Amino acid sequence: MTAARASARRVERMQGKGLSNKAWRELKKTQEEQEKGRWTIDRLWQEYLCQKPGLKGLVTDQNRYKTYIKPVFGEKEPSDLVPLDIDRLRVKLSKQKTPGTVKNILELLRRILNFGVDRRLCKGPDFKIRMPKVNNQKTEDLTPDQLKNLLKTIDEDPHPQAGSIMKMALYTGMRRGELFRLKWKDIDFDRDFIHIRNPKGGIDQTIPLNDGARAVLEGIYRGGDEYVFPGRGGRQRTDIHHQVNKIRDKAGLPKDFRALHGLRHVYASMLASSGKVDMYTLQKLLTHKSPQMTQRYAHLRDETLKRASNLAGEIINNVMQGKTDTKVIDLKEQNE
């Protein structure tokens, strides 16, 4: 035993531990065994990762846990948490994050706690974690001029992959994760279909490969990559927010416009407002699991129908006012 260690041992004994060497070793052994039996939130998280390696959004969850949850709760056991702990975290996050992000972080914490309780690894807190209210009905859209500026900026941008991803989101309405997971083998150029694997709804889907999307894909250099939009080392891409946000800003779009998910909304809004696509078809194109999810776009179709209906009134008014340039179809002439 070194002199420093012997001195430390004497200090520990002076602090009330006054144990023999044998008793000290037994105490340390007991403490180590107790420590091994502790299911801290960090230990639960590590086990959670082992049990759910293919979970969608795992990279995002890892970043949220490492940045916001571990520094505050990592060494705590779930039963040690009190409502004030959660309130303090919620207030801190609310100062720098949107309500949606705050909710996602708290939901991740709740998932970790439920994981431990469901497997009887630990006792959970004796209170419920309240989630902030979030308005998820935000439907982003672009004016014709904004869309024109965006497409022009994409074509001029030196980062071709970011531009191609944005165009695919606009032409197909695919989600960011679906685009990141897209492989060349998922695209049927002969029958004009895109196979979407592991979408948000959980069931693989197939959507049409339209001419716009085909042109984008045919302009991508394939090389030997498995993924259409590969990340580093040819692996699945996990993020591209910096590049797409740069394009968004150059195009002069609003700062709160989400550069990828917003284009999915633009795609849906264009179809709904065209008056040529019914809600059932739009639901299938967006791979929504239920029609309720597609209803956020129903008002756009309603507005189109109203405008079409108003044409009848305009025609009648023009006839009554004796305007000769009104196009009125003579049914007799049409049938002859």
C-alpha cells in the first residue's frame, strides 16, 4: 500500500468509518454489489439501446438523450425523481426549444422509465410526467414566387445531394427518414414505382414514380452506393439540415419553414388545391395510416370546389347583364 493510500485510509477511518482492513474490504464489496444492482436512468438507456437497435429515429433519440437527459438525470434512479425535477427541465428546455421538441425530449425520458418498469428492472416515479400541449396542425405552404425562387436556388446550389433530396420531397411528398432510407433497389424504373420501407405508419408502402421524381433520380450519379442519398462511407444518411436550411435561406423562405417536411406539406397542398385529387387518393400518396391525418388538407379542396361553384353564379350574372363574351354551351348544338 502506498503512503498516499494509507493516509487516505486513515482519513476515512477518522470520518467515522473506523473499520479494520477486512471489514473495509467487505464494505467496499457490498457497496460495489449494491452499485451493480442500481438501475440508473443511464443504465436503463444503455439496455434500451441494446433491446431496440433498429428503432426509427434512434440517432435523434441518442442526441436528445446525450444532450438533455443524461447530464441531468443520468445517475439518478427513476424512483428518485420528483415533479420539481421535471418542471425544472421543462422550463430550461422551453427557453431554447419549441414546444414540439420539449415534448419529444420528455417523451423519450418517459419511454426510458416505462422500459425499466415494464421489465421489472426498477420502480418508476410516483407521478405522471405532464407533456406540453403542441399544435401539430401546422401546414406549411409556398406561394408560386417562393416555389420558383426555391427551385432556382436548388439548381444553382453547389451541394447537389441536398437539392436532389429537396426536389424528391417536393415531387413525391416522402418524409425525411424515408428519403434517407431509400435504396436503389427500392425504385422500379420499369413499372414506375417507389417502394417505401419501414415508413412512419409501420407497413411498407408503394407510391408512383412520377416524371419529376424520375428526372431527379436519373440525374444522380449512382456509383456503387446502396443508398440513393448516402451518408459518410456510403452508410445511411442521418442528417442534412445544415445544407437544406442554407438553400432555404438563400431562396428567401421564412426561417420557420421546415426545409424537408415543409416540402411534403407543399406537395400535399398543391394536390389538394388542384381539385383533381380526392382525399382518399391523397391519403394513399402521403402513406397516411388513417384518413384523419389527411383531413388537414381538406379545407384546400373545399376552397377549390367553392371557386368552381362560384363560376356558375358568375356565368348567370354575366348572362343577366347581357355580356356577349360569356361562354354558354348550347346543349342542342353540342348534341347535333
